[in-house]
Amino acid sequence: MSRIPEPVQTPEGPTYEGRLLDHVDEEVVDQGAAFDIRTLVTRRGVLGLAGLGVGAVVLAACAPAATGTSGSTGGDSTATTDTDGSTGADSATAAGEIPDETAGPYPGDGSNGPDVLEQSGIVRQDIRRSIDGSATADGIPLTFEFQVLDIANGSVPFEGVAVYAWHCTAQGEYSMYSSGLEEVDYLRGVQVADADGTVSFSSIFPGCYSGRWPHIHFEVYPDVDSITDSANAIATSQLALPEDVCATVYADSRYDGSTQNLSQTSLASDNVFGEDAAALQLATVTGESGSGYTATLVVAVDTTTTPTAGSAPSGGGAGGGGQPPSH
């Protein structure tokens, strides 16, 4: 039986194979199911993990995963390629806790003024129209889905949590904030996770504005009754969209300016995703521009850790959100 190496001490704390230990006072074999799963799926082989036992292997094999076959080579994700050439994070390997990220300057959750979460009708699957139906966002159709996992309980589907998601328009503007859109609340909505921990939104593909990689914001709440206070969020993060799909979408005239903005940034240089090139945040995307796309992402939430999102990362223009154009 192979011996498991001792953790390596780093300035950030003890690590095993480059991953920080979840429980620094415990041995590698006692880190828990979530750490075991991350270790198993990112090893080039499993011989060195024999000491973790059959139980860890079973946990990894049984871990829920969203559908999708395309993958990314970033971070710990396993690289695969979809038949249409799209790339994104392999959801089956996204077992680590979703990184906490800034909600940015345009959350609409009441934390900096505008509050869509107090409005009747915000719990909706189709977010392309304003709640009152007065305005509709134009762009290439995008369905995006999150499968939320509960790390504290063995990475089982997190049924019943409420996910609030929002993103910019094809022109890079945000409803409730951008000039002329102050009274508009499209591209914002809440869904409650089903028995599989899954939520789904019908929307449009967001544009790329100066200073940021194309992304979708989201907050996870314990339940739908908790959404009226942003302080109740148990996770705040962002979904990243793969470059090849973005490049195809931005050839559409409705995304004027996005191609140039995309060429001036990268996942590695982005002030939110740059730390690990969105290893656990890069969505799997399938589809085509004519009929629309579907993006999926596994979101593992650990309720035993304290959420740290809220402040913008250093160097982040407009509170870490970049600078959407004002039309």
C-alpha cells in the first residue's frame, strides 16, 4: 500500500498536492469527503491515495454532477472537448467549494441601494423581461443552470436553497444602474433548487465590457424567505463563460464592442477569475448561436465556512465590476 506524503507547508497553510487542507489540524486522510473527492478527481492516478480507502472512492463515484461534456484545462478540472468545439469546466470535477467573489457594484440586492429582491415576481425562470413586462433584453438566447451541492453534508444536492442570478446586457449595461435602465429590472431573477440541487434560468448571453471577463453573478441563500436581506447569502460568486463561445456570440451585431473588449482581457488577467483562471467557475457550454446556448456549472457550497465576499478585489475598477459603457 502506498504511503500518503506529508502535507507541504506554504505561506497560505498546509497543502496536499497543491490544495489547501480543509482541516489544518487533521491528517490528510481525515480531511473529509469533499477534500477526498477533489483529490481523487485531480490525480493522474489513484495509487498514491490507496490509504484513503474504498469509502472515498465510492464517495467520488457517487458525487452528483450536472450534465455536459465539454471541459477546461484550467486549474484542477479535467480537460475534455465537446463535439461543437466549446470548452468549459467539467462539472463532474468541480467538487471544491465555489470561490467567494465580489457581488460587484451592480447587485440590485439592496446592499448598495436598488433592491429587486423585495419585488413580487422576482422568483422566475425567464429573466429576459422586466418583472412588469415593460422591457425585454435582446441578445442570443442562453439558458444557464447551477447544480448546488452541500459540502457540509457530503456534497449532496442542496435542495431548497434560493439562487439569485444577474448579469449585464448584450451591450454590457446593468438594469437598475446603467443610464436609461434605472427603471428596468430584466436579467435578474431567483430560482429555488429542486431535489437535484438544480436551478435554471432563461436569459440572453451577456456582453463583454471593458475591464472584465464575460460572467454571470449569483448569490446562494438558505431558502427563498432569506433573499430580502443580502447579508443572509451563504455564497456569492460568479460564473465565467468560455472564450471560444464568447468569440462566436460576439460576432453578432447586437454585441457591438464586445469582441474588442474580449481581446483586451483574459481569464488569467481578470481581477476576479485571475487567481486560478476560474478553475471552479468556468461553465460547460453547449449549443450554437442560431438556436442558443446552455451553460452549466456545479456550485459546491460549504455552510461551515464564513462567507468572505463583498469587497472588491484590488485593482478592480468600479468596485471590481469593470466599467460598463454608458449609452
